[in-house]
Amino acid sequence: MSNASINLIPVHVRVDVTNLSNEKYNLFAELAERISISLDTQIDARTIQKALIDRESLGTTGFENGLAIPHGQIPELSHASIFFFRLKQEVDWEALDGKKVDTIFVLLVPKEEKENTHLTLLSSLSYHLLDESYQWKLKTEKNPEIIHEIIKRMLTKEEMA
């Protein structure tokens, strides 16, 4: 997947999100509602929630240091989308390091995608999330536009300045 293609993927950024739940499966319902409203295609929140739960049932998407990348395939989706949420309340996630999560990337891709887009996106995000400078920026930056640019840099594998 080329950088030009990656740059066409919409990235939605939400910081200081007030979440009602501190448990990941209940949080999926909250996030699915927010995502459903943001998508340019009418996709029911329950469909999004089910896709996230189905994937999570295969193994945790929680990394380390409060980060998670839940993802799912949606039949009705026409293109990949990324949603970044920084939560006000940490969530029990069963992350690899056992810590709670407060910074979440939700990746949604079409069910019938041919290019393994989700693997490319997961690879790029995971690689850069190992870098503490990216972690720190994503957890502390207040301006959603700057976070958006950081995420785009991560996807195109540009290094932090």
C-alpha cells in the first residue's frame, strides 16, 4: 500500500473523551456509537461493536503503556477508517502488560478488502507505538489537528522530528 493510498484513509481524532464504562467490551458499545455517527456510510453501531468484539475474542488488542488497537472488518464499509480516542477514564483491557488503557486506535476496514490494508495499518501503528516519543506525544498533545498529523506520519512511516 503506497503512502498516497494511506494518506486517503480518514483519521478521526477525539481527545478527552468521557467514557461511561471502564470495561473494554462495554466501551466497544460507546465507541461504536461515536464511530457510527462519524462514518460517511450509514453503518449501525451494533455492527461495529460486533466486529470489535469478534476480533477481541481472538486475543487482546491491548499493547503496553495504556495503548490498544482494536480493529474489525465491516461488510458495508467502502474504505478503511481510523479512529483515535484518548479517554478520560482508564479501561480494564487485559493488555499485554496488565495495565489499563486510555489511548485507543480503532481500525475499521471493509470485510472484502483485497490489499490487507488492516495489516499494513496495524504494522505501521504498532511499529511506531514502540517508540516512547510517539507514545508521549499521543498521550499529552491537546490539539487534535497535531495528533492527526502525528498519526499520518506514523502511517507513512515518517520519523518524529
